[in-house]
Amino acid sequence: MMERADALEYLAGFALDPALLGEVLSAGRQHTIFRYGEAQVLKLPNKSLYMKIYGAFTYEVVHRDVELLRRYAPRYLAPTEVLHGNHNADDYIVVQDYYPAARFVSGHEFPRVRDQFAEIVAANHALIHQHSLSIDFFGNQSFRTSLLAAVTGQPGSALLNNVVLVEDDAGKPQLRIIDVNLSELRLGFRADDSLPRWLIDNGLFALTRWMIWRLFGIEVR
Ligand SMILES: Nc1ncnc2c1ncn2[C@@H]1O[C@H](COP(=O)(O)OP(=O)(O)O)[C@@H](O)[C@H]1O
Ligand SMILES: [Mg+2]
């Protein structure tokens, strides 16, 4: 979690208006999410011990992840920009459209978006095989719940929170990828590589793959 004072200080390195910094929506493991004006959110990198060990993300890597998602999953990526800090070359802020009505996708609702999810998994196949990177499907907030759902064979209680459900103007469900940080499946690939990150990402990816198969019957290859 990034405190508001620290957030305002960090913001000074960017062409953003501090007056538009709103409430905290989520204090995630990797980022603190603030509302920004009416229609956007800002994702500021946490400076926690966890992130120190995991390996802090840099502008270069986050920017590349977003460009890859734009290329491979254009229909599903939430409108996202990565801003570059003026004070430090590694600093970044992710600016994204705000989805006030976004819902995490529960196993109960999953059948409504199954085809879309399968399309995201297909796009992810190309990411894995061409870039050794993968979308992080579950997200930290619901990982344990979903793992438990998979272990006990209760797909209804699974929850996806990095890929969320929004309704379009006609009330049709749409999936949107909101967590843009890709998991690193091969060591020595990224500019800001770290051994702990690779270990964590690989372990979580192996579990994720099994969970998606168990819960939804979809094969992540
Ligand atoms: N564009 C958005 N609109 C509304 N809520 C969001 C948006 N992006 C993130 N959030 C909220 O913040 C949480 C964490 O966001 P995420 O990008 O996954 O951060 P982290 O990198 O810390 O996992 C989400 O689960 C959601 O509740
Ligand atoms: Mg997340």
C-alpha cells in the first residue's frame, strides 16, 4: 500500500494533476490503485518489502507488457497507458479507464463469458510461445479462494479478479483484462529480471494452469 503523501510525491515526476487524485480502490500486493478524476484510475508501484524481494517493475517492462497485450488481446485489454517518470528512468504509472461497475468473475457467472475467456487463453498461448510471458489470470485477492475451489471441486466459488466482467451499453457481458503485468516464465528474458520473481511467477503459473483446467475445463497451453 502506498500512502497518499508518498503517492503525491511520486506523482510529481509525471505530467498528471495531483488535484485529480481520488480515493484508494485497492491496496494490492504490487500496486496501489487510486481513482483519478471521474473516468480513470492510476496504478502506482508499491515500495514494499515484498516488491523488493520480488523485484520492482520498471517502466520498460510494464510498457512492454501493455504493448504485448495491445497486440495479442486488443479486444480484451482495458484502455491503458503507461506513463514514464521524469525523475527516474525506471518510474512508471499505469493509467487505465475506470470501471465503476466491474465485477470479479465468479465461477457461477463463468458460463456467460466462457467463449471470451477461451479467446483470451488462445491469445495467451501466443504470448507464452513467442515471448515466454503469461497473463496472470487470478490475481492475488482471489487466488486462495480459487485454489480452494479447485482443490475441493467447487468451481462456483472460484473468482477471477485480474480479468473482470463489465457490461456494454446493450447489457452484454464483456471481459476486460485490468492487471497488465505479465508473468515471467523464462529466466534471463526481461530487462529487470530477478530470480525470486521468476520462481514466484512460475510456481503461480503452474498452479493457475491446473486451476483453470479443474475449474473451467479449459487448457492453458
Ligand atoms: N480499471 C479499473 N477499474 C476499477 N477497478 C480497478 C481497475 N483496475 C484495478 N482495479 C481494482 O484494483 C484491484 C487491483 O488491481 P491490479 O491492477 O490487479 O493491481 P495489482 O498489480 O496490485 O494486482 C483490482 O482487483 C480491482 O479491484
Ligand atoms: Mg492483480
